[in-house]
Amino acid sequence: MGEIDEGLERAERTRPIPVHLNTKVKFLWEKVAKEDTAQLARAAGVSVRTAQRWVHALRAAAEGELTGDIPMAKANAVKVEQAVRAAWQPRVQQRVRRDAEKNGFVLHLQAAFGFSAAAGSTDDPRQRPITQKMPGSVAQALYAARDAGAGRAEQERILADALGEFYFRQGGRARRLDVELNDIAWMDIELL
């Protein structure tokens, strides 16, 4: 998951996603699977037997017989993480997305930008902090790219085009400037 996906996800949450593995499994068990091991297995993409072991470990942890996280393969921990992210606050995510696509958002980032411009100007990338209000059309493009499974490079291209239009070429200046987003040091999205 890249910085852009993480920024969109942070903006969509009113409460942070659980950090600990036990809490994530407990959320899937209680809220998603409604305490049904077959549904837990489907939600996490594991076998029913594996889901049964997790439920047994959850009960052992609740009774104080198990300390620490549920024993789990790294691949299964990734599946649990993905299942929790997909199911965490779905109505809040929908509302936030609808608002962002309608009203836009404020982009805060520090990144290296490279430029293609007229002869005699520099095209050396340099770190630059930027705070810029972006219209809803940029949010629509980012969400559409994320939904289509676009990679980090495609999402960076969308942001670079938007920053070129709304930040660097704002007010008719630098009309022929092509912006390239090279390296994001940090990024955050603030919804309006």
C-alpha cells in the first residue's frame, strides 16, 4: 500500500483500525462473521479449521490462558489485515468518499518534483512541501484508480497532473510545465 492509498484511508476513518492482531481477529469474529467460524474463514480467506484455531485462541486469551498474539502465519496475518480494512466503518467510508468527490480535499505533502520546461530552466527534482486544495474531480480520479487496482505510479501521475494544473500552472503561469512526482516523503489528505 502506497502513501496515496494510506492517505485516502486515513481520511476515511473516524476511528483508527485496530493495531493488535488479537483485536483484529476479534473484530472479524464478532462484527463480520457474527460468531460463525465458516463466515470467519470466508472473510479472512482461510480454511475453516484455521478459523476454528483462531476462535479457540481468542477464547484462551480472554480467559488469560494465552498471552500475546494469536499464533498465525505471516500470510494469514496479511489476510486478516486486508479483511479488517475492507470491513472497518463501511458507511463512514461511503460518506467520506461521496463528500470528497463532491467538495474536494486539501492535499498536504512533501515530495520531490521534477519538471519538464523550456530550455534554460532546471529539471532537477527537489523536495518541496505543498498544501493545496484539490477539486472533487481529482478525488474521483484517485478513487476510480484505486478501485481499478491502479498501482502507485498511476496514482502519483494523477496527483502530479492535478498539482501541475492547480498549483504550478495556477493563474496562467508556466503553461507548458509538465510536473513529475518523484518521491513522496510524507502525505496527508484533509477532507473539507
